[in-house]
Amino acid sequence: MSNIIVFGTQWGDEGKGKIVDLLTERAQVIVRFQGGNNAGHTLVTRDKKFILHLIPSGILPPDKTCLIGNGVVLDPEVLCREMDDLHKGGIEITPANLGISKKTHLIMPYHKELDRAREKAKSGKDRIGTTGRGIGPCYEDKMSRVGIRAGDMQDRDLLLAKIKKALPEKNALLESLYKEEPLQAEEILGIITPYADRLVPYLKDVSLKIQEAREAGQTVMFEGAQGVQLDIDHGTYPFVTSSNTVTGNASAGTGSYYSMDEAIGVVKAYTTRVGQGPFPTQQDNPVGEHMQVQGAEYGSTTGRKRRCGWLDLVILREAVRLCGPTTLAITKLDVLSGLDSIKVCTAYEYQGRDILYPPQEENSMSAVTPVYQELPGGSEDISQCKTRRDLPHNARMYIEHIEEELKTPAEIISVGPDREQTIM
Ligand code: IMP
């Protein structure tokens, strides 16, 4: 019995889905604790590819329990679509393998409208570049204590009453400020009802389920979404998501006390970012293009091209301090093949001195200059390497350099999208 957590150390899209899928054989229960369908976790098996936005990435084996914790925000329509897509891929979702906390907040149509209208109304540099999935407005309602929770789906009258209570304020914003069409309560109820009816059997006390699993000696795996630099408190505010992505939130976001036996920090071998916001090591040049093309760096939720750049040890040091990984999982190492030399950002120059951790002031990350160390690259195809010893010398040196700098061993190295392309 143990608790394992998998989390993203950068700006999301580190390849957490593959790592959770790989480690799923060690866990019986896999639980999401934050974020919503702004996430896109890609799983590749020998003959199929699945992109999951809400359902935990442990869903592929038939004997696992996947849970959606209270810290998640859930779009009922998206979840139902995901269940249908999995069904088409031969994976059956039933209340036996999926549970939803009754305390999980629901993303309503007005959250999505507001998210998009707000972004549209902002001028270019102020845009966050959200995924437009209604994530921020839904978390806002949770904090304002006017949110609608998954448990409310059991009572149609309550659902309608809560929608009616929320709508005047939403419509005032939509109509007066954003010049958008107002929404009608009955119409929203009509949209939600078929999904709600389908999802009610999946409602569970997730906190209790986790306790029962632990009492039965089972291993629970907590699946993070996004990455540390998108954390609402610790990320590059205001260009962040609306939830705490750090490991500490696994506790509050599921209703289980924090005691992680293993914390796996997923580190992409270079850095990417999708959406607006500072990105000190971004390479707007052929190097960035190499990473973008070779790494197929397109957002799995929005299809947007990801910005790409060198590995940044400054943000990774902070991720280690905030989240305490016991192990690193370094992903997409193969993408760096073909680059003669590889740079790693070891510090930032900020206000005339070198700093080892990101500065704390808002937008200060836009004012730093990365200090690089240059390492030799290589052109060998490493995608079939099965052990660390199979890797070319320079690739091994790169991994060792990261391990030393972050004082954490890299026990997983991914050299391609397939499950088999992993050095454990
Ligand atoms: P939101 O989460 O849709 O509000 O978007 C806020 C910021 O977080 C935007 O820059 C998004 O591109 C980014 N973001 C949200 N979810 C993910 C993710 O799963 N991977 C990468 N970036 C994300």
C-alpha cells in the first residue's frame, strides 16, 4: 500500500498521461485532484491513441478504479463525450471503474461563455490565452459560494433553482459588459439534464473511497494536471490556471490527508508553454521549430502550437522545492536528437545579479535573462533504447546533469510516445 503522485514540473504538457498510464499497474485507484478539461493527457498503446481530458489516465486496464476528486471542475457534456470516445476505442466506463465526487463543481454553459467573452474583450497583451473551457469562471463561482456541484445533479428542482440564482449576474455581465446574448435558465437545464441523468450513478464519496482503498492495502495514485508554473499561487501569475497544481493540493482536492510515498515530477527534456505569459528560455528560431516539429508540440486540448525552448533549471528547482519529488520522469528526450549542442538555463540574471529561483514579483519573469550552460548534443536515434546504458554518452550526461542540479534521481526516461519506448 502506498500513495503515489504524478505532477507536472513546468507549464503543463510534460507527458504526465503516459507516465500515469505506465505506473497504473502499481496502483488500484487513480484520482484526479484539480483542473478540468483544460488538461489533455495523451496515452498511446501499440495500436491506439487516447486523449483524456477529465477521466484519469489509469482508465485503460479493466480492473482499476478511477476517481474525479472534489478539486476538479467538471463539464458534464465533455465527460459524457469522453466516455463515448473510450467506448468506441473498446474501453467501457461504468460506475465500477469511475467515480465522481459529489463535491466536484460543474462547469455550466455560462462559465464557458464568460471565459471566451472575457478573453475576447481583453487587448492582446492582457489575454491569458485560456483554453476557453470555462475553468476560471467555474472556480470563481466555487469561491464565491454560488457554484453548482455534481451532487446537485440528483435534484432537478435544486439544479434549476441554482441556475436561476446564478444567471442574473452572469447575464448582466454577458449583455452589458461583453455585448453577448443572455442565457435562459430552462434552456441550460435542458442542455444539462441528459448528461446529469447519465452521470448520477457515478456519484461517490471520493474521500471515503480513498480511505477504503488504503484500508484494503491498495495503492492510490494522484494524477496532477497542468504544471507548477501554471499554479494559481506559485506560477507566473496572472498567466496561470485557476487551481493549485502543486502536490499539496492532492490532499484538499480529494479529501485525503497528505502522505505521499512517491512523488514523481514529470520533466520534459526541453520546455514548452501554450497560451500567453513569460517564458524566459523560449526559442523563436530554428531550435524552437525543431522542438515544435519533432515533438509534435500542439496543445492536445485546443490544437494551438506550443511555444518551445531550452530546459530551465530555475523553474525546475522551484518545482522541487514546492513539490518534493522523490523521482523525476524525463520525457521526450528523443526530440533533442539532431541538435548539435544543447543549452540548459542554470540561473536568471535579474536586476544585476544571478538568481537560482524565479523572482516573486508579478510579471518579473518577463524581466529576467537566462544564463545558459552549453552541453554537447547528438544526432543518434535513441527512440529504441531500452536501458540507460543504451543511450549515447551525451544523452546520459544530459540526464545526469539534470539529476545533479535537482538532487533527484531520474528513474523514468521516455524516448518516444509508446509505452514500450521507456527506460525504467
Ligand atoms: P485555463 O486553465 O483554461 O484558464 O487557461 C489558463 C492558462 O493555462 C492558459 O495559458 C492555458 O494555455 C494554460 N493551460 C491550462 N491547462 C493547460 C494544460 O493542461 N497544459 C498546458 N497549458 C494549460
